Amino acid sequence: MYPAGAPVKPTSLIRLLPRPPVARIRRNVSSVREKVSLGRDKFVVSRQGFGCMGFDAFYFTAQKTSEADAINLVRKATSMGVTHFDTAQFYGNKGENETMLGKALSEISRGSVQIATKGGIGKNFAPDGTPKLVRSSIEASLKRLGTDYVDLFYLARIDTKVPIEDTVGELKLMVQEGKIRHIGLSEASSKTIERADSVHPIAAVQIEWSLFAREFEKEVIPMCRKLGVGIVAYSPLGKGVLAGLFKSSSDIPKGDFRTMVPRLSDKHFDENFAKVQQLVPIAEAKGCSTGQLALAWVHHQGIDVCPIPGTTSEKHLAQNVAALGVELSREEIEKLSSLFPIGSIKGGRYPPGAPTFERN
Ligand SMILES: NC(=O)c1ccc[n+]([C@@H]2O[C@H](COP(=O)([O-])OP(=O)(O)OC[C@H]3O[C@@H](n4cnc5c(N)ncnc54)[C@H](OP(=O)(O)O)[C@@H]3O)[C@@H](O)[C@H]2O)c1
């Protein structure tokens, strides 16, 4: 097993050179303390981020995380070299996730961490890209986070009723006002990304990307690379499945959002899990866990990619940070990719009708 606290190398800024048309192999990057620069307007973050969602949103297990425990874990992550934290306006019933993150980072020099939040979600959890709603969403996030600016604001879902140019136009104004440093999109199609980027450089697009979810590789990732847009990989552990968190659909607690994910449903879980099990001997041979192997695969997709695994556990945090020490050869990457070809995981990523990238 790759231990916690993988060897720390002197911090060096890896500059993003002209975007590769295909994924490049990452070499000699073995520490979370390495920096990556996402997007043309240079959103500089730690090589791996930290997803805060599970503390109080969507995942049932997380309801057990107290604010004090969440704050401790975020601070632990910073002590290990993680500087990039991902939250959202709608994590927690009343934005508790942002409030917690603001408190956790309050004693750290503001310039040494990057806060990324998401908004643009209106009534009944519907995407709302109206300039008025997006502005008020950011103002409210700033209050909860206790900061004058967020480093990156993502439109969480695309509102197809509002031209993306109008929404990004408002965000551009907020960049000029100093309230947000960079603009991002989540679950955006290649066309939406191109239109948005014509108004203001998009620093990063947040996509679900792992061996368990490769749908974005067809069009979205090539567009990001064509434009020089950074990629933030959410659910890089396949919502826990790649790390062996669940062995059957019945292991997912009642009320947990993952019970509604078609590829984790009774109908598809066993077939998909059998594929995941193929990672076990490969991970054993490399002396790492399946989760670390899966994270390493994401890390090796290019230095324009920053995964943001989420955890509520100190042990898992240490394992995830240590995954940066897992080096894969070109042959190993190809072997892993060939075990999970695009489309081979059965069932959708979200319940039918969800506002995913295929619908904007
Ligand atoms: N833009 C979007 O639409 C969107 C959607 C989903 C998520 N996100 C962001 O992406 C972040 C990460 O995504 P995610 O939480 O959905 O999925 P993930 O990172 O793929 O997996 C998280 C799950 O895996 C477990 N886990 C983490 N490390 C582990 C380890 N080393 N061994 C075993 N289990 C482990 C966690 O449980 P424990 O708590 O027990 O460790 C948790 O249940 C979120 O926190 C959020 O910030 C964004």
C-alpha cells in the first residue's frame, strides 16, 4: 500500500504548455504539493483537490460528519499539501458546507488556498442561469465562506432557457469586480463550453471522470484541450465504487443519492462491480489499493487535469493523497483503459432527465 505522506518534492509550478490533442503521460509527479495551472487565465491549484460534498450532501454516510470533524479533516488536508477545495451553494440544507469550509480555512493565509464553489441553482433544484440569480448566488456564497472572493465559480448546471453568453457575461462582470477570480462550468457540452469561452476564458470544466465514467472523452475533453480549458475530475473514485466502498447495491445506505444512480442500481451493480474487480490483481501487483490505482489513472491523463476525490475519513484522505506516488507506465494506462472502454459501464450516471452535459 502506498502510505500516507508520499515523498514530498520541492514545489514546482508545472506550466501548461499548448494543449495536447490527446492525453499526455504524466511523468515524475509524485506529490500533491506540485501545482498545476488550469485554463488560459491560469487557475493554479494543488495537483489534487478535495471534494467537500460528502460532509453534508447527497451521501447518507456523511450526515454523521460534524462540523468540527469536517473542519479538522480540511485542515489535515491543507497540512498534507492540498490547497484546492471544492464546495457548492447547495451542499448542506442552508449552505453549511460553505460555512464549514470558510471556518476551516479562516486561519490560513487566503492566498495559499483556492476555494472553488458552484451555484446557479434555483427553485426546486432547477438550473437557473439568469444573471440576477447567479449574482445573488455568489454574493451569498461569499458571506457564508467569509471571504471577499472565490477563486473559481462554476455554473453547476447549464440552464438551457438562458443563453450561456448572458450568464457568462454577468460572471465576467463579477471577475472585473474582483468577486470571483475564474469562471468554470459543470456538466457542460462541448458546444456550451465553446460559446461560454468566447465571452470570457473558462478556467475549468468540472466533469465526472474515472474508469467508471468515461463519457466526456468523446467530445468534451477534446474541446477543453482545443480551447485550453482545464479539467477538474469529479467523482474520480466512481463515487466510492472503484475504491471498494460497496460490494453490492444493498450496501448503499437508504436515502443516499447513489441509490438513484442507474449504474449502481440492483439492475446493473453486479455486472459493473465484476469489471471493477478486475482492478484487484493489478493493484495488488503494484502494491496499492484499487482506489489509488483508479486515481492514478486520472492523474496520468494529463497535467491539465485535477481530480477532486471526496472523503469524510482521515485514513481515506491519506490514501488518496498517496495515490500521487503511484506511477503507471504507458502500457499500464492502456491496459486499464482497455478494461473499461467508453460505454462499457452499464446504466446511466444520473437518473433519467437529469441536466447532464448531454442535454445542453
Ligand atoms: N459537479 C458536479 O456535478 C459534482 C457531482 C458530484 C461530486 N462533485 C464534487 O466531486 C467531489 C468528489 O466526488 P464524489 O464524492 O461524488 O465521489 P468520489 O470522490 O469518487 O468518491 C467519494 C466516495 O468514496 C469514498 N472514498 C473516498 N476515498 C476513499 C478511499 N481511499 N477508500 C475507500 N473509499 C473512499 C468516500 O467515502 P468516505 O467518506 O467514507 O471516505 C465517498 O463515499 C465531491 O466532494 C464534490 O465536491 C461534483
